Amino acid sequence: MAFPRVNHLRIPNKIMLTTEFWVTLAFLGGGAAIVGLMTWIEKRPKTKLEPRLFPTTFVMLIAGLVALMALFHMVDLLKPVAGH
């Protein structure tokens, strides 16, 4: 008597298309877009010697952290869960 074969890597399609997945994807894309925009703003040549009044490095750090947490959450959503 043998145990039945179990496919532990099978992920049903309905799990990926939940609202939680789309919200996480939106946060990941938004965070990456803000990091890209702040990088572009920082790389532009300065025309004046005055410092910028907008803290691009701090905003880039916060957006990067949000995107990183969204990436970790997306990986957590995609892994198979025992009992499902």
C-alpha cells in the first residue's frame, strides 16, 4: 500500500487573482515608479547652486522600503500553503 502522489507545487489560478494580489502589485509598481522618478530628479544637472527643497533621497528610501515590503508580500502570496 503506497501513499497517493501529492503535487505540493500546484498553485490554483484563483489564488493569484485576488484583490490582495492586485493591491500588492500596485504598491510594488508605485514604489518602483517613485524610486525611478526620484533617481531621475537627483541625476539631473543643477542649474542653480541652491539646494533643492524637496528631500528626494528620503522619499526614495521610503518608496524603496514600501516596494521591498510589497515584493516580500507578493512572494508570500505565491507560495503554497499547507491545507489548501
